[in-house]
Amino acid sequence: MSSLSSKSPLVYGDAKVRVGERGLISLTDMWDAAGHPAGKDDPRRWNIRAGAEFIDFIAKKLNVAAGDIYLTKRGRYGGGTWAHWQIAISYAKYLSPEFHAWANQVVKERM
């Protein structure tokens, strides 16, 4: 399973999007960086309403449990919703065309 390096965050404007354990990207940081777009769900709700089918598809494709590539952690500094880069790109697309284009570029550069 290819992943991103967790050495440094991805940067969108003045916002940092963390890359954590196993190269999972913080969807919570993406939500914050995109400015909480009106009419769009935060990562927890997106998973339930729109993202679940794609998350399950990627898990099957990678032959892993969905919980290994999309997880929510509690905690002040490491908490949030974290996902495999393909799921992060899907979430970015959901948030806005501009944010999606940015995510495509930085993930391509980091890979």
C-alpha cells in the first residue's frame, strides 16, 4: 500500500494538513483548511452520508479492513479523522474544485 511520508505537513494557504501514521492524511485538517464550506459535511458525517461506499471499495481493493485506512482518533493533538491518500483526494473533491486541484497536486508531488 503506497503512502505519503509523515515528515512534514501539506500546506494549503496558511493551513497545515498533517500526514500521520502510515501516511494517513488528516481529513479534519483538510476540513479546516478548506474553511468549512457551507453545505458540506465534516469528515465524520461525510463518511456516513457520502464516503462510506468509496472507503469500502478502497479497503477491498487494498485487501485491508476499512478501519485500517479510515479512522477517527480522540485526543487534542493527534485526534481527528485520518484516511488513506485516495480517500483524502475523494474528500477534497467533495469539498470544492479548488481544494481538489490542490490536493491532487500536493499528493502527486509527495508520492
